[in-house]
Amino acid sequence: MQKTYLFAGASSAIAQETHRQLRAEGHRVIGLSTKDIGELGYSAYHQVSEYSKDFLPEIAQPLDGLVYFPGTINLKPFHRITEEAFMQEYKINALGAVSVVQRYLQNLKNAPPTPSIVFISTVAVAQGMNFHTAIGMAKGAIEGLTLALAAELAPTIRVNAVAPSLTTTPLADKLINAPEKLEASSKRHPMRRIGQPEDIAHAIGFLLGEQSSWVTGQILRVDGGMSSVRMM
Ligand SMILES: NC(=O)c1ccc[n+]([C@@H]2O[C@H](COP(=O)([O-])OP(=O)(O)OC[C@H]3O[C@@H](n4cnc5c(N)ncnc54)[C@H](OP(=O)(O)O)[C@@H]3O)[C@@H](O)[C@H]2O)c1
């Protein structure tokens, strides 16, 4: 059966790949973006100035699922991160997700049997990493939101998150834009490679679809073993 999903942050490389996979299965995806995404082939799209409730358009139809993609990766030593920078990171990664879910909660409730919300976290929550305080804090909030909201919305709406490690997208470009950086990053992962958008998109597609209808309140760590496996 054809489903309709909403992607916030639809310009993201991972969002685009997830869209490609879902469209191939016959589903519709509506995109929200702060950029002009007219060229990206979404079933419908809206350009927004920010992910805050007052700026989000009305969407008439029921939504079988919603994914909040926006994220940042400003890696700096702790002492050099201003309070404003912490707030900005928190706003894009965490508060925006709250606004989008609040805005479209009724659309989700109108799409039985079990509509699905998926958030995107990061490996840097389960695994402490230097220079990751701002993003670790903001995405840590997303993981807390995932669990609390899953409890509050059960059994009507499922809520899960995917937590990737380093993945080939524009966001990560600074970290992998030279062969030696890419090699060092690949070696750090037990699976000896970094992620591709397809790896993350498959996990998101699973959490959106009916095959995961008994899964809620989970953080799916798609990270090449980075957060949980140590090579001896
Ligand atoms: N790539 C990685 O290594 C990696 C690792 C762990 C987690 N993640 C997470 O994966 C998600 C998708 O990112 P990606 O890797 O696909 O990167 P990407 O292609 O660079 O996409 C960046 C995303 O962030 C949004 N964004 C960027 N700056 C923004 C701003 N100032 N205000 C609001 N939104 C902004 C974009 O939304 P618009 O469409 O509105 O521009 C887009 O959704 C993010 O949540 C990221 O934290 C990525």
C-alpha cells in the first residue's frame, strides 16, 4: 500500500537516498527544506525559513511517517565553543525536531495503524569523542526525546532514532576530503569503512515501514561497530 512520508531537512544526502529507496517502493515523500529543493523530485515540497512551528506550512493529508534530518557537525575544543554556538547546535538538531513533530502530530495521528517518527542521532552520544561536546549534547537530547516521546505516544505512534557514525555526505566532507583522512577514519571503524547514505537510508526505511511495527523507543546504531565493538 502506498504511504506518504514527510522529510524535514529534505536536502540532506541521507534524506535524498532514503527518498530514492522509498519512491522505488511506490511511496510518496513530501520534503521540507531551508533550501530550494525543486530539482530533487519529491512528490511535493515546501521551502521554509527555519524549523520552528510558526514557519511550518499546513499539510492537509495524513502522514504515515516523519523523519527529522537537520543536523550539524561543528567540531571544536570545548573551551572555544560559545554559549551561542551551543544554543544554535541545540536549536537545529533538537528543538527543530520538537517543532516539526508538534506541528504535524495530528497528521500522524490521522494515519493508522502505527505511524512512525524517526530522528537522526550520532555515534558521538554512545561513544565519547573529543571536540564533540556541542553535537553530543544536542543529539543526546534527541535520544532522550526519542525514548520519552515513544512512551507518551504509544500505542498510536512509534518513535525511534538512527545513530550513524561518519557517513559520506556534504556534512562530513571536511573530515574525509583527503585520502589520508578517509583511510584513518575507515580504519577506526571495526567494519573498516565509513558509512554510505544507503546504509543509513535502509535503517530509516525499516523504522518507517510496517516490518518494524513492534519496534519503538529504540536507537538503532548504524555505525560499522564504532559504538560497541573493540578490535583486540
Ligand atoms: N554524515 C555524517 O557523518 C553523519 C554522522 C552522524 C549523524 N549525521 C546526521 O545525519 C543527518 C543528515 O545529515 P547528512 O549527513 O545527510 O548531511 P547533509 O547532506 O549535509 O545535510 C545537512 C542537513 O542539515 C540541515 N541543515 C544544515 N544547516 C542547517 C541550518 N543552519 N538550519 C537548519 N537546517 C540545516 C539540512 O536541511 P535543509 O534541507 O533545510 O537544508 C540537511 O537536512 C544530520 O542530522 C546529521 O547530524 C550525519
